[in-house]
Amino acid sequence: MLSEIKGSLLEQIVARLRSRWRGTDAGGSQPRWRGTEYQFGNRRKPRPSSAARLAMAALLLCLAACAQSTPAPTITAQATESPTALPTLTGSPSPTPSTSPSPTPAGAGRSTSITPTSTPPPTPTPTHTPSPAPSPTATPVRVAAQVSKVIDGDTIEVSLDGAVYRLRYIGIDAPEPGDASGGQAALEANRALVQGKTVHLERDTSETDEYGRLLRYVYVGDLLVNAELVRLGLAQAKAYPPDVKYQGLFGELERQAQEAKLGLWGAPPTAAASADCPAAQYEPARQCPGCALYIASREREPFHHPWCKSAQKISPGNMQCFYSREEAIQAGHRPCKVCNP
């Protein structure tokens, strides 16, 4: 409103100055000049000099310039709390897809979100990944040990890392020494295979059995002793899970021994067939394979000569046969006080 009033007053002043410059009255009538005076109707006024007219012209130009330079009134809207739309950010395309960071709100009291233009990821080029070649079967780890003693057909003692361990063959079961079914034959075969030799031990899953004995496959060179005793019919294939790595092999060898009637699967040999065995003339000795020199009961400690009356009272099912005095003592027996073997 104030700007409109200023503009109106300025227009009136300019109009009056123009009328004086042109020599017209406010109504636009032309004056009549008389010498140095001019007359509007009955009024007479002195004619302005050249200097006055120049001054008036300069003032008129200044006022006109001021009128033009006066800025037009503008209406400025007061900022409100509504969010101001920001320009959309458009990321320049790049060879690899990139994620535009989410902007942080630019002030408390209002939230401003910037929606990035979604740049489609480049279409992946299919690549051929060759299937991994199957790795060769790992060679089993074998540890060298020295056999110090043979206990029976499936148990030995070995020296390993400076200590002595009792070791049980995995996957087989041989008769006990003195067992008429072939325990002595299994013991002798085991001695022939490993006694005093350097063997190599291979572990399966378990470290020891319930009695604290090492559980191992035993090799002499490339010969697997566990399998050889089964092949000869001197031990049975018997699984003790979870240690069953070679159980299929043992089962097949046992089947072959049964078909060939070897060892446990054939007719048990008797001492009567050998004329070189003096003990064969006594009944207890004839119940043993080979030439047994000493007889003992599984239920009692003493061991006897085959001709001892105490030996002749032992039933065949309860009888143990020994082929040396040391063997009987190592098995936990003591000499009979009557026959003094």
C-alpha cells in the first residue's frame, strides 16, 4: 500500500514538471508568449531562463530514473514447516553397481528424504566354473613300531616312542592259546609273522579298546597281518564298530578259508598223528593241536604234564594246551606240586 502511494505522488510531480517544461497548464492549454513572460488565461508568469529549463530537465531525468529503478513490490511467502522438495539425485552410470548412501535428515523438526534414481545392475556374464576333480584317496598314516612280545593270535606288545603298549589287532578274533580249536596254531603263526620285527601301525577310528589296548592294523612290509591270519583260517573276521575299515576284505578272506577248510574251518589236527611227540600217548595231549607238552584247566592255576593224574581229570572243553613252560607261566598258571612240570 505504501508503495502505491509513493508511486502516485511521483507521477503527479512528474506531470507538473512536464507541464512547466512544455509550457502548458494542468489542463493542457497552450500559453501565450509575451516577451519574457507567458500567460495562461489571466495569469502571467515570467518565462523560465535557459539555465532554469536545463535544471528542470535534469531534475526531470533524475526523477524518471528513480521511478524506473524503484523495485516493483514483491510478495515474499513466509517459509512454512513443510518439507522443501530437493532435486532428485541421479548417479552417473558406472561399470559396477554401487549403492547410493541414504542422506541424513538436514534439520530437526522436519524430515527430508532423497530418493536416489535406481541404477539397474549390469547383467552378469555367465562364467563356466569347472567341477573340482576328485582328490585321490589319501594314503593312510602308518607309524613304525618294534614288536617286543607276541601274546596270542591277535595280541602283541610293541615299543612305540620309548614306551611299551599292548596292541589288539582290529577286525579279527583268534582262539586263545591252549584252546583245542586252534589257539596254539594262531599263536605260532603270529609269532612267525611279527616276532622281533619292525611293523607299521595304522589306526582306524578308535584309539584303544575297553581294556586300554591300542587298536591297530599291523603291517609287515606290505602284508596286512590281520588279513593274513584270517586267510590262513587261524582267526575269524569279527567286526568291532566303529573300526570296520577293512571288514569287507576280512569277510571275503574268511569265506575263502571256509571253502578251503583251512585252520578253524577244517578237521582239528591231533598229536596222535605224530610219532615224534611222546606226550601223544596220553589222552589229554591228544586233545591238543600239535605236540602239547603241558596241560592246564581254565578254572585252576596249576599246569601239568600230560601224564599227570590231575591233567587227565580235566574235561576237553575246559582244557588249555601249552607248548612251553614259559608260555604256561605267562598265561598266569603255576607248576603243579605233584608232577612238578
